[in-house]
Amino acid sequence: MAPMLRWWSLLTLWVAMRWLLPFVPVPTWLLGVAALVALLLSVAWLLWLAKESGRLWEPRHALLGGVIALLAWVGLMRLLPMLKSSFWLGLGMAVRDGCLLTGALLLGTAGASLIRHANLLPPIAVVVTVMDIWTVLLGGFVHQVQQKAPKVVEAASVAVPLPAVATKAASIALPLVGVGDWFFAAFFFALLWRFRLNWRTSYWLATLLVALVLAGLALRVAWFPLALPGLPFLALAVLLPNWRSFRYTAEEKRALAVGALFLLLLLALFTYAARQVR
């Protein structure tokens, strides 16, 4: 099978699984295990799509495909309220999610074409990581929602569903997790492919780290918050296996240190301002 055909086939299969899996009854005694398997499978599946996007898609084709996918997503958002049957509504929602995922993957791949040197990868990874941590944990949008409406965050989390005691079976879904994470996953892997870095170890490490974190969230481990940023784990998976490939002059190191200090001060200011608004 041609690589591009395999990519489209697995993307279509993911959409089909996301559509049909909730219709499959799962015995309650097996629900926790089945939900975790679905979660881990989805992580490995989506990271593979992100990894292969950077290898298979030309930037201009990825940009065009990403825009078309997002336009299709907008159209489906308008169409879904018209669907009355749960069967067709489930199909529409799965296709909608597939369009959003495709848009994120392809636009992330297209965006990677703007980066001209491998040495830019660590600063970009650090910046998006810090911003993600701030957004989720230190005063950003997700943090504010978590503080003001924790039940909403809990309901939207990847927690394993617990059925009513009287039921003998329940259903599970193939989770999508955060769309922004898949944008940057495709972005990072496109750069790994272009600069001939260690994409293989990065893929398996990213799968392991993200799966472990999501499993902890799904099981509601006591010391886990309701929401955790995903980009720090993706960034670690990208940077750790390739750290020796990045070389900086003394002047570049000083510039990076000054930029990091400025970013931290800016985030501290944003955090203070966000907490004053509450």
C-alpha cells in the first residue's frame, strides 16, 4: 500500500472507530480496561498520523488540505443540529472531528515549512510549552474555567466513564484529546523529518509519555489535576532524543537566555493580571 493511501486509510478508520465504538456494548466489569485500551490506542494512532503527516505532505498541499478540512468542519457544525437520528448524528460528529483533526495535522505540517534551521526547534518547543502550562495551570483560559466551573472540566476530561449500578453494559469512545496538541505534534515531527533528526525514538517516547499522563487523568489519580497540558510531554519527547544535534554559539546562548527571562517575566505579569480579574 502506498504511504499516502495508508495515511488516508488509517485516518478514515479512526473516524469510523470514533463513530461506531460508542454503539458497541461493553460489560461493566470490563469497562475500565476497555476505556484505557481505547485511550492508549488513540494516542498511538493519532501520533502516528502526526508523524507521517510531516513525511508525506508537501507544505503547499498541506496548507490547502488544512484549509479545506477546516471549512468542512465549519459546514458540519452548521449541519449537525439538523440531524435527528442518533445514528447519523454520531456519524456527523465523527466526520466533524475527523475534519478538525485533519485540519490541525495539515496546518501544523504546513507551518513547519516556515522554520529554516534546526536550532530554532528547542526555543519554539520551550515557548509553546510554557504557554501551554500557563494556559492550563497558571491563569490562562483553561485554568480559569477549571477554577470557576470545575464540574465542566471534569465532565470534559478523559476520565473512564462509570455506568449506573443497575446497568450491565456501557459504551466507550475513541478520544480525540486536545486538537492544539496534534497541531504541534505534526509541526514538531515535520521538523524532525526535514532536519533528519531522531523521529523514531521521539515517536515512541511521545506515545509513552502522553499515554501515561492521560491514563493518570482517566483513572483520576488523586494527585493529578483535572487538566494537564500536553505540549510539555510532546516537547520532551522531541528534544530529549535529539539534544546533541543542536549547536549554539555563545552569542546565541546569551540571546536565548535573555529571551527566556523576558518570556518568564511576561507570563508572570499575565498570571498576576488574570488573577486580579477574578
